[in-house]
Amino acid sequence: MRNEITQENLILVTQDHLEQLGYIIGSVSRLWAHSLETFLQLPIRIEWDHIRPVKWGRALKECNHTDIFTTLQLMPLPSITTLSIDRTLAYVFIDRMLGGPGEVFQEQCDRRPTDIEHTALAYPIRKSGEFISRALQDLFTTKPLMSENADMHTIESLLPFEEATLGMRFTVTTPTQEGTIHWIVPLETFRPFWHKLDPAYSGM
């Protein structure tokens, strides 16, 4: 049976769970930004915006169809999660990786990255996966496995539109651009660990 949004699922996802998980994810944002900033030699700020239970189809609508999509599997868990990066933000990373000043031009945003540009973008995406994995280490030990970049059509086919997920959004700011990164996780991924997000368990 697919993990559709039901009243039972919504009850399982309490506000305490979301606040605890949001604290865990948000706390690593500064380290994530510092890592990218050090490697790219570019001032970067990453702010965690929100986390909320949402249907897969709705979560995708919050992304832009021009975003750069990739999948992230948190091994050894079976669930496949999705990362989307605002295309203008992706081109800032690409420009720095290729030795530029970290600027982006409108004509770039009107096309998909080339194979060389995708290769240049691989490191920032991989670092994103590593820091997401690090944020979750108190819940479970995992190793992020990144896939090839994919388009919206491919991503849409990963799950039924009614599948229950947790949608998270980060705002990333550089000297020239501001963009978003979305991380969408099947709700089933966290179900075995809900008890670790209870305040009584964490001692809060």
C-alpha cells in the first residue's frame, strides 16, 4: 500500500516532530553554507525556511519546472529523496566552479546546463547531500548516494502524486543572486525514527 496522505499519517506527524526535525536541519545550514563558501570562495548564506507534510504532487508544484533536479538516496534506507536547485543559483555555482566571479546572465537561465556545466555543479550538489546526511546523524547513520541530474518529467514519475512527503525549503543568498533549494522526502523515510523526535526522548 502506498503511503498516501491520510488523517492517520497527519496525526503521526506532530508539531513536535516538525519542530525537532526543523531544528536538526536548520542547525546544519550554517555549516553547509560555510563549506560551500570556503570551496567556492564566495560569500553564501543558507537559511532554512520551513518543513511541512505535503503530498508529492503539491511539493513538486512548489518547485520551478526549470530547477535543476537530482535524487538523493540515504543509504541504506530504501526511500529516494529529491533535491531541486533554482537554476539561477545553480549557474552561480557553475560559474565559480569554472573560474568565473559567480555571476549569472539571463541567457544562461533560458537553457539547461551543458554536460560540462553539469559536471561542474556535481560538487556543490554532493556537498548538499553530505550536509543533509550529517544533519540526520542523530536519527540514523546514512551515506548519501547522488544520482544523475533529471528533468521534471522524470522526477514526477518517482512517486504517485498523492504520496505523503515532507517538504523542506532553504533560501540561499550569494552576492549577486538569491534562490531556493527544496528537499522532498517520502514520509515513510522518517516513520521508524519518529520516537527519536519526541521531546521526552531528546530530553527537551
